[in-house]
Amino acid sequence: MNDLKKHNILIIGGPNTGKTHFGIQLYERINSRQFEFKIDPKNRPSDLSIFDDGLKNIYNGKRAAHTETGANRSIELVITDEKKSEVKLAFPDYAGEQITSIVENRQVNDLWRNYIDNSTSWVLFIRLNELTPLEDIVNKGIPSAEEIQKRNSQPPPVKVSEAAFFIELLQTLAYIKGLSTFSPIGQPNLTVVLSCWDELETSEDQVPSTLLQEMLPMLFNFLNNNWKKESLSILGLSSTERSLTDEPDEDFIEREPINFGYFIDKSGKRQQDLTLSIRDFIGHE
């Protein structure tokens, strides 16, 4: 057996960004041994509690339940590619509210410090279709005198923009990791995943990095200024190709979950094999 190079992939995603669906769909593919990356039967984890409930829901055509707020679990997968080289991947599972808390409270607990310290790759999930549109004179117009008076009498709570939120998050992670941003970062490798791609109105040849630049230019510039080109990937992802609900989707059940899902690679090409995204995660071309 080859010596294992351990790649600890830290999945970073706030609430409702699709990381649970992705984890389930990715595991089902490597477990099926039909795709580029596979899991040897002897290396199958004995404890799949991370995926149990979500698997049941998805195979019943329903969306996976939200991860409990206080949950913190992880699973390690030893997988091989077509060249028989082996990689050990570690996936943590947690509620997305923990990511929000890191930015809002400017604090990282011991468990998250351990996640960050041990990570070799970061995968940041961003759901573009749930971003709050920035209010300006172009898309909102000039408010009425009554609206101005109402706003002055009830000032809204201070809230950072989505771009500022993600930048603050990445700066916090970099600080805990002991990274310097005086020169571009080479490790951890960073992959930005634009999740729920099927819900976005995009052309067939839409390049994910271009879309991120259009919608979150400040974040796009931050990423390109602070990560080496070879250590940064921006992908699109649709884990289930449709929005699942609490009601069974009969077509999804009949065709089976493993036949749904794709990602958009860096060039804008649609890839049905979700396991190929692992190459970007660990930084291998």
C-alpha cells in the first residue's frame, strides 16, 4: 500500500448553503466505485452517522434535514483515483450557524481551532441566489420622505455586506492558522464553491470565477490578491440538480440520487462526476 498523504478538507459553509447534500452525494459516488475516485470496500467507515439521516431523506426524494446547531462530527475517507494513488480525506460536519458565529462574535472555540490547525485545504460554500441585493439608487430608487423619516427613527442594525462577511471569515481563519497575507497564500488550498448552481440564471458556458467577480467583486479581488493562482479554484455546484423539499420528488426517487448532481469546473465546463472536484480541493491539476 502506498503511503497516505492526508488531506484534511475543511468544508466552510453557513446555514442552507448545501454542504450536507454535497457530502452525501459525494460519498455515494465514491462508494459506488463507478467514478474517478473510489473507496475500497475494506476502507468503508464503520460509522456513517453523519450521513444516515440525510441519506434516508434523499432516497425518499426529500431534502436533508438541517444539521443540529451544536453538532460537531467528522468522518475520514480513504479513497483512490484511477492511478491507484491513495488519499485520506477528513470531512467535518457541523451546523452552518457556527460559521456565522465566528464572524459575528470574532471568536473561535477550541474545536474550530483544531479544525483550522489540521486543515490542508479549505472549501468555502457560497449560495449566490440568497445574497441580499445591495440597495442603491439604480435598483431601489430614491426613498420617499416618509420612508426616510421611518429609517431615521428606527435605524437598522449594523450588518456587514456578504462580501465583507466572507473576507472577515477568511481573515479570521488565516489568523488562527498563523498565515501571513503579506505574500499570496499557497497552503491551505482554497476552493470557492458557488452552490445551488441550478437555481442561478446562467448561460451554459458561464465561468464560475466570472460570475463571482460580477456579483461579489470585493471578495473576488480579495481572493486573487491573497491566494496564489495555483492554490485557488472557483467552481459551480449543483448536488441534486433541483430544489428538494419535505415532499417526495417521485422522479428523483425513480432515477436515484446518484444520477443527479454536477459541478461546473474552472473553465465553465459541466462535469457529471462530482468526485473530480476532489482534485481542485486538494490542489492537484
